[in-house]
Amino acid sequence: MTGRETIPPVVEMTDLRIEAKSNDQWSKIVNGVSLVIRPGEVLGLVGESGAGKSTIGLAALGYLRPGARATGGTVRLLDQDLLAIPEEERRPFRGTRVAYVAQSAQAAFNPVHRVMDQIVMVAVERGGMTRAEAEGRAVDLFRALQLPEPETFGRRFPHQVSGGQLQRAMVAMAMICNPALIVFDEPTTALDVTTQVEVLISIRKVIENFGVAAIYITHDLAVVAQIAHRVAVLRYGQVVEEAPIDRIMDCPQHPYTKSLWAVHEMPVAHAADHGTKGAPLLSLTDVSARYRDFEVLNGIDLTVGQGETVALVGESGSGKSTLGRLIVGLKEPAGGQLLYDGKPLPHRVRRRSAETLKQIQIIYQSADTALNPRQTVRKIIGRPLTLYHRLRGARREARMQELLRLVELDETHAGRLPGQLSGGQKQRVAIARALAAEPRLIVCDEITSALDKVVQAEVLRMLLRLQARLGVSYLFITHDIEVVRAIADRVVVMQHGRIVEQGDKDRIFAPPHEPYTETLLASVPDMAVGWLDRIIAARAA
Amino acid sequence: MTSRSHPILSMVTSRIGLGLLSLLIVSLVIFSAVSFLPGSYASAILGQNATPEAVAAMEQKLGLNRPWFLRYVAWLGAAATGDMGMSFAGRPVMTVVGPRLKNTILLASITAVIAVPLAITLGVLCARFRGRFIDKFLSTTTLASISLPEFLVAYIVMMVLAVKLQLFPSMAGIRNGMDFADQLYRMVLPILTLLLVILAHMVRNTRAAILSVMASPYIEMARLKGEPEGRVVLRQALPNAIGPIASVVALNLAYLISGVVVIEVVFVYPGIGQAMIDAVRNRDVPVIQACALIFATAYIGFNLIADVISIVSNPRLLHPR
């Protein structure tokens, strides 16, 4: 790679500074960033949400989101300083010389136009191609991206194409004019793990075959390890560390980078950690559920022991969340039997006794929607205390503070509204609210999916400590295999509303696997350079 | 893609079915409302000095002694063929209402042909140049014209163009014998007034519909593909805003038929609104019924068309998986 230094860069950012307006105040979101990308090179931009990754990626197209302004620095794309020329002169570069791949293709494609029309538009209008030439190139790209029926694929409307396919179609759209640079902004974050691999393979192939330079934005280190040549780690709008991929993966230098890396070595719960498992607390036998004529759950047999963590894994649409709703009584089963503590569990939440309601709690993925934005933390946690335990006044306040400390917050948070808390803090409040009831079983529905990796690890550690102290059982619904490895005692794998496999974590994660479990596990990227290469090689063989 | 039983066909059919059902319910309300009025139809025709025998004979002759639902079915059946019965003045209702309806439709059509394209163009311009002069100017003026009662708009127009400048007649009394150019000349002021009233509503809603689409990620994507802003609005945003635009247009077209009463009265325009006012004054129930039924049909019909347009403009429905 030493020869590359002499080749002129595709894009060069020098001391880039961008501010954004929020609440009538300008705040710095990119604070003196300098980056260089040379032809054929892929730079990984890594950092947590709010670190300024997307802003920098868009700046490479000379684009600032409404409400943002550049206050200094240069962005040179192929010898043109994009920030020095007016917007009307920047515009022609986009789509032809530099292109963008967004996080959600489903949202980024216009629903009223056919996929092909959207892909060839730039090429026909400004890329100097005829419609036929552009379509021919698009079909070639579809083929390179391994899209089904490449000849006719483009005739479909966006909603007629699956998420993973549409994401690849967006890569084709970016490639249509053979740009010098593509900005990939979290292109696989919204996808299931099994789909993610397919899209990653396609992106890798296209980048290699066409020799295009790229900025690859992600918060997933395992993903960036498969794609990037170099990685820049961002925090608070500044680059804290930049190094070739091998070096940064093997020996990160900056403390922040180390902390990001350390997250991947999550604390592993062992069965011994919280003593022997008690009798089954909840057991489901042959449970099924349907939405109208559509069967969402079928023949579910499931047991959760006292003080045990059962992880429920599967892709979106596999029926995981429906099962969680059914257990807390929000969805009525179509058949089967539910036993709680040895006694039949009424199906509907209204038929359940106050004691049962108290003992089974649920926590949702998004604390933003699950917490009332107009109630203070004190009120949010205080309500179940009054409702279930008749606590009032000083005793209620004392218990509330105790709960706050339990979820590693303190009294200063009690007076705040959810909007004044960070994502991780909000989820802690939601957990404290569930704990206020003193439950024996908590259904956790993707509760860490919306959190950054660092925060996610903290919340998981806390849940494990709480379990050791209180002996509570968790039914942990997730699609994240790493989380399962970290927290589960037993694993239940679901697909198409059925349980494919279940058993102790060690057994499920050790071969031989059921075919679907195999696919699921094999799709989770390793935190190691070369994992994707091995997958591609294995497929070719 | 398949020709047999496209889901959109069943959606459109059910929408039309629902429209007809609403119309049926409205007709029932209109029919029964009359039954609650004091006095009978027969005594109304015969006048106050009629003997009970004469009234009974009249009721017999008109079939008024039959059960109400039979009378309703007969009335509705006749109405469906355009026969609205006899007015109290002794003439067929349709000879009273028909020419008036024609005049109203003429006024409405001319206004609509100007207003709809103009409103959509101005709405698009406002959205395209959001926050710039044209947007601020139109936002302020349309807000003002929405806030003013329509009769006031009519009087202002009349005062300026008819009284002060004396360009157009303040009375729009068109007659059958007049040639079309003359009719048009007399209709200028009511048309202008109606334009001011309905343009504002449509411009604002078109602008809002487009701007709400402009917040979608695919709009940012189009900009990141280097598409010029004008085309972003026209080609990416506008097709996604057709549904809401169609429904506000429908509402305004329905208003042009059924809501123009005030303006017709101000300009003495011989439209259906005037006919209804006269009928109300004379307690001519069959004419009132006919007008109400025509208004209801216009409302339901235009909204039905808007519904169908917004269904058809949704590619998810038009091109199912």
C-alpha cells in the first residue's frame, strides 16, 4: 500500500468543521476532521451515533443537511473544493463523480417510480448515456450484485422487492455512472444478519471489481473489519484514531477505541453465576396464535425456569415479539396451554390477578415510545409502586431512589423528563419501572437493539447483576447473536412462527446445528479481518 | 400484473358501493325530513281553504296514503330517472331546477378549469421556493382570502371592478337567449370571486401536501443524486402528493356546485343556489328535495372520484407484490 501515497487522492478533507442548529443554538458536530481517500481505497468511519459519521459522509458529496453549515476547512473531490463553490455548481458532481448509498433502501427509493427508472436517471440525464446503454449497464450491475432475474429486475416497483435486494439495487444506482467515490452510510444496519451477509458480499465484490473508492460508515466493528482498508474512529466530531485495518483491529491505541473494541468481549453469564435453576416458572405447551387467517405462532413449547435467562432468537417476522405479547397477556393465543408457577395463566390481561400482573413485566425496544414524555422519572417509577405496593409519600420516594440506584442512576435523575435523558438512561428508567413491581419474570423485547454497543454492554451487565441479586427470570427477545452469547442460559431459535431448536446455550452454539441455526450463526460477522473472505471462498468451493 | 380480479378493482368497486350507500342514506334523510314538516303535501298544493274531502281525494290521487317506504321507493325510482315530481307551483321540478343547474354547472366548470391547474401550479411554486418571496406572498394573501367571508370578497370585487372601474357588470343575470360571449362577460365577477375563495384553499393544501412529502428520505436521496431542485419537487414529490391534492380539489369542486348559494345571491346569478333560496322562501318542498339531492350527489360524487384517484395513484395498490 505504500505506493498509494503518490497517487492523487479521490477525496481529501482538511480541517473540516460543520455546525448544526438545534434549539436556536449552533453546536459543533464536526470539529476539525482531516481525511484522505485514494483510488480503490475503502475508509471505514466508525463511531457511536451522534459522532458525526453521516455528516462527514454527506460532506464528501458537498451536501449539508438542512440546518447545518460548514464553518471551515475544505472538501476536495478530484481537485475541486466543493465547499468553495455554490450549491448549483456542486450538484452536478453528485450521482456522477460521487454517489451515496443510504441506510434504508426502502425509504430511499421513491415508491412511485420503477426501480430501473430511478437507477438510470442520472446516467441518462447527466452521465452522457442513452437509455439503452444505461439499462444495459444496470443489468450488468444487477448480475454482479447477484440480484435475481437481472434482465427484468428493474421493472419492479420498490415495494415489490425485498429489503436486501433493494439495498443491492441502491448499490447499482450508486455505481451507474462509475463514480470515483461511493459513500456507504450504514448500508446493512437495517438488515437481518442472514441478509446482511449477502449484501456485504455484493458490496465487497462491486468495490473490488470496479476499483471504486469508498467511505464505509458503520457502528459495527465486525462489519468494518470485512470491508475497509483503513479505519478512522470518530468521537464528538473528531478523529481519535486512524490506522490500517489490521493494525487497528489487533492493537488499538486510543483509550476510546479500546473501549469500543472491549465491548465485543461482553461479560458471559454462566449458569453457575446465579446458582441452581429453580422449578419452571412459566411453561407453554403447543401454543399457537394467528392474526386473522395468518398463522404467526405454531406448536410453541417453551419453559422458563426461576432465575433463568431464556433467549428467543430469530429474524424479524419470525413471531418472537408476538410470543412475548402473548405471555404478558396482550395477545390472545389461538390454542395451547400456558402455565405460570404451576397454575393455568389466564389468556387475557384483564382476567389476570393483580398478583400475576405484578409478577410478569415487559420492557420494550424503544424507551422513547414506552415512557410518557410528559412524566418525570419520579412519576414513571412511582406509579407502579403505588399501584402494586400501595407505597406513598416518603416510603415511595425512598423505594424509588433505591430502584434508581439499582439501575445505576441516581436521585438527580428523578426530577427529569425522558427527553432530558440519554438513550441508555431512558432504557434504565424503563427497567426500573419494570423492577418496581418486583416481578419474577421480565419479558425483554429487543431492549438493547436501539442502543450503541458501549451502552448495550453496560445495560446487559447490569441486567446480569440484577438477576444475581434478585433471582428474576428473563425472556430475552433479540435478533442479536452477540447479546445471546452474553446473557442467555438457554436459547430458543425461531423461524416462521415455529421453534426450530432449543437447548442450553453451550449446546446450541456448539455444532452440530439445525440448518437454520447454522445459517443464523454463520451469518454473524466475526470481529476479525478475513471472515468475509472465508465465507466467499467457502461458497466458491 | 394479472388481469383477473386485480385487488384495486375490488377496492374501487367497494368504494363506489360505499358511495352509493351514502347517497341512499342521504336520500332517505331528505325524504323523511319532509314528512316531519307540518301540514300535508296535498293540503299544501290545494291551499288553506281546501275541504278535507278534497285533500283526501288529492292524497288518494298522489298515492300519499300508501306506506312511507313504498312512497320512498317510488320517489327514489323516479328521481333516478331524473323525474323529481311536481313542484307546489304546479310545474315539474326539473323544469324549475334543470336550467338553473345548467347555469351552476357552467359557472363551476369555467371556474374549475381555471382554478385547479392554477392552484396546483401555485402550490408547487410555493413548495419549491419555500420561505422565499412568492411563498410568503401567497401564504399571506391566501390566508387573508380564506379568513374573509365569501360575501365580503364578492362585495370587494364588485366595488372595485364594477363600481369604481366599471369594467364588468355587477349583476350576472344571464339568460338563455344571450350569446356565449355576453354570458361570459357577465359571469366574470362571480368567477373571479369564486376563484379567490377556492384558490386559497387549494394552494395551501397543495403546498402542505408536497412539503410533507419533501421530508421523506427519498427526496434527500434525489438531491444526493444531483437532481435539480425543481425536478425534485415535480418528479419526486408531486406524484406522491396526488392523493391529498385530489381530495382537497374534490372538496372545492363540490363546493362550486353546492356552496355557491351566497355568491349567486350577491351577483343575482340564476343558479341552483338561487333556485333553492326561492324554494325555501316559498316552502316548495319538492324543489328543496331536488336541490338537496343534487348537492349530496355532487359532494359524494367528487369525493368518490378523489378516493379512486388516490387509490390508483398509490403504486403499492396499483402494482401489488
